[in-house]
Amino acid sequence: MSEFTGWLHQDAGELDEAMAWTNRAIQLANEAGAPELAAYVAVRRSNIDSDRRDTRAALDHASAAGMEGLSIPMTNPDVISTETSPDVASRGSKIAVLSIGSFEQHGDILPLSTDTIVATQIASMVARANNLWLLPPITVSCSQEHTDWPGTISIPAATLIRLVEGIVASARAQGAEHVVLINGHGGNYVLQNVVQEASDLSLFPGRSDWTAAREAAGLKTNAHDDMHAGELEISILLHCAPDLVGPDFKHQDHLADSRPHLLTHGLRAYTDTGIIGSPSLASAKKGAAILEAVATLFVDHVSGVRASM
């Protein structure tokens, strides 16, 4: 059924949905111990990749379909640096980039690691483009408002402060003169205070940066209405990690514009699914445009950092 649904979406030109359903079919075939069926569906996935003009993915899936002991290649987003010590030494950057994500529910359409994936994609992208030192990510942070859902792990704000301060102190000892915190979780309010109290720290993207990126990418929602697992986050993962997006994202919209007691009652008071926003409006094209806009905005940010050093 998942495979057939994928075909229907492909025939309708809905390639993001087709890809999500075809990935689900491959997963089910592998779990059932049916490599021949998985290979057959992988050929269909290769065809979808071709329609999306993703030649590399199309070749990978076509190749995997013909391999004995089939292992379908899945997207591997940049979550942690694979640089060697000599790589860091040869770069000699005095500016480091520290991504901070979370491990919290995003309904049944995105993984618990979504915020970490978003933060690390931005961090690795801007580090490469600006020749900066990419630090290992913080993958757990302040997610208390999501703890009504299984899987969410949250730490106190004081613990996050100590963790950031410890990593920054170690980076300073290695020669870093400034650390940019790349925050992927809106609930990490305390990071603003951390940056306020240190002359060699900055925070990116800010609220105005996300607003500008939304506008540049043509998103139809704003940050308030599209708060969690909505148009923005689904779009980014459709672009950089499409295999991690649940196939039913087009039918999960939930609006809760008034959330006066979010911090005291948590997200469960406003949504049963854990989603607040419009995932149905998401697309891989928008995701690519969001990240491109963020990368452009970071150039101004890092220029200001360099001018102050």
C-alpha cells in the first residue's frame, strides 16, 4: 500500500510525498525480510529521484537495487564534524561554531533529533563557507514543554549554561577568540543571557534572521503560527534529510494561534499530536531556499564578529 500510494503521488507530480511513501515501502520490505521487493521499490525511488533532478540519489538507489544483500542508501545529514586534528590545525580559524539542538518530539512526521539536524546543517554549512572551526554539537537542551510525549529528553537551563560554558572554555584554550552559537531550538531562551554576559559569544540565527529567511523562501506561514513541525522544519528536512520525514505530513496541519500558558502548561495543552503549524505547505525547494537565505545572512553576522575581534 505504501508503494502504491507513492506511485499515485508521483503521477500527481507530488514528488516530496512520493519520496516519503516510497521510503516507507522500502523500510517495510526490509523489515519483512523481502530484499527483492525492497530492490523493486528502490528502482521506483530512483525514478522519483530523477524526476526531482537529484542525479546522485537516483544513481545511488539504482545501484543499490542491483546489489546482493540490499542496503538502500538513506540520507546522512551532517550532524557532527568528521575533520581530523590536522584539518583543524591547518585551518587555524579563530572563530568557532557551536550548534545547539534538542531531543524532543515532533509528532509522528519528524524525528526527535529534528532541532539538532537543523542546527547542525546550518553550522556545517556556514563553517565550510566561511572557513570556521566546527565544534561538536549539543544534542540535548531545554525541552520541558515537550516532556508529555515519549522520547523527549530535557535538561535544566542551568545545565545547558554549564555545558555551553565548558565547551567554550575548551575552545578558548585551543585558540578560539569567538564562538558563534547556532541555536536550533526555540525553547533555549537562556542562550540569549549567556551571550549577553560574554564579549566573545554571539547567537545565530536570531528572530529577525528566521523571519527574513521565511520571506526569502516564500513561506506562507509566520514563526508564531508555524511553531513546531510545520512548514519551515518539514521543508528543511525534505531538503537535507528526506528519508526522515513521515509520509503523512500533508495531512497533519494543526493551528493553535493562542498559547498564553505554553511555558507553564506545556505544548500538550494546545495540541494532541505535538504539531503546531502547517506541514502541508512544506517542500524541499522551500527548504533549500531557507538554508540559502540563512547562509547569506550569516555572512553579515560573521563580518560583524571579525570587525569586533
